Amino acid sequence: MKALIIGLALNLSFLCGYSADNEAFKSKVFYWEKAKVVHEKSGENRLFYNGFTNNLTYLDVHATTLNPGKASPKADIQTKFEKLLIVKEGVILLTLNGQRKELNAGSVLLAMAGDNLKIENSGIKPAVYFMIQWDNKGLKKMERPEDLEKSEIMLWDDVPFKTTEKGGTRQFFKRPTTSLLEFEMHVTTLKEGIKSHDPHVHPADEIILIKTGNVEELINGIPYQFGPGSFVLLNGNEPHGIRNIGQGACEYFAFRFLKE
């Protein structure tokens, strides 16, 4: 009976997108339309992943929908973990350590552990944002200059767009945090039918989150197709590459977690 219960738990963990502690970290695609939806008084919560990676002892990825006038649940504003907030749609009123700022679609918050946050929907329509939280338990926090330990807000309209032959890029972050040697994040725009690069590997774990359009990600030679709101959590040691398979240009967030 005990073995049966453990087996059922592991199967449920896989179906929900969660990783058990004794499983190896593998790349996986998470589809927006297939996410488990939990209805709350403030709106909805879509559960994607709660587990670990090669570089992170803890990683949580979910999406929160706030109805007009509602504030985020406590799980989104806890101070234990570093976190990344990406606005998917609508308008978010963010209060960070007493300072207030409105974030529109595509805008981002990189918050350090210990920051005081309040997240509200200041618009007239539902607002949706992704919340990614992580930690490295047992890792000695790295000593950084004070200005590199601060949280940062990047508004979509303030990030310069650099044109390239394949489309363009927007560079958001390339900096250390208290638990990472480097956190790098950018947005790539790919022209129709264009691939970003051939399959490659790298030391850092990576997330590719689709903002607009449809893409195909090749992982270990297997193609996966997905669109807006969907993302892939990549083991950087597994060969991977992405191309635009939709009509018109596509845009996607790419961010890497490098521990050492």
C-alpha cells in the first residue's frame, strides 16, 4: 500500500508539472491552455512548476490573474525568495518598498529577498502576471556592492529595441543577485520563419516564455510547438534551439539562472 501511494504521488506530480525531490531535472514545456487553474476571491492562479533545477534548489512558476481593484495573494508578496514578475496583460500597480509604479504588459520586476511588495490591479480589466520565485538553499549568499543587491523595475516602453538581421532584441538584465552569479534576461524578436540559432548547450538553466506568436523548440532532437503564455523550462545541458513557425514576427522572454 505504501509503494502504491508513493507511485500515485509521483504520477500526480508529473501530471501537474511538479518535480519530486528524487527526480532528475529535465527540460519540459508548459502550455498556457493546459495549466491547472485555481479560482480565488481575487481572481485565478495557474500552477505550472514547483520544484528544482540544476542551478536552483527551489523554483516556483505560476501565473496570477487579478480582477479589477483586487490585490495579489500573500504567496506572491512573501519576502523569503528572489522573484521575477512579468506582466502578461492589463495594468499592475506595484508598490516596492513604499514606492509606487504602474506596470503595463511586458514590464518586469526583479525583486530581491526581503523586499516589501504590494501588487494591485489598477485597471478596469483583469490583469495577468507571471510570478517566478527561486532560492539556493545552503548556498552562502554572495557579497555584492549595495547597488547590485537592489531590486529593479523595467518598463516595456523604456527598454531600447536593437534591430538585428533576424529581428531584434531588448536587453533587460545581466547582473548578479545575492543568490546567483548572474541573472540574464532579454526579449528576442524573430522574423517569420527564422530560427534564433542551431541547437546548443550552456551551463545555465533557462526559461523561454512566449509573449507573442508561435514557436517550435527543438529539445534533444524532439520538436515542441507552443504559443503566447506558454514556456519551456530548459536544462541548459540538453541541446535546444528555437524558431518562429507562426505568421509575422514572434517575441519571447529568455532568462538564465547561473549559480557558479
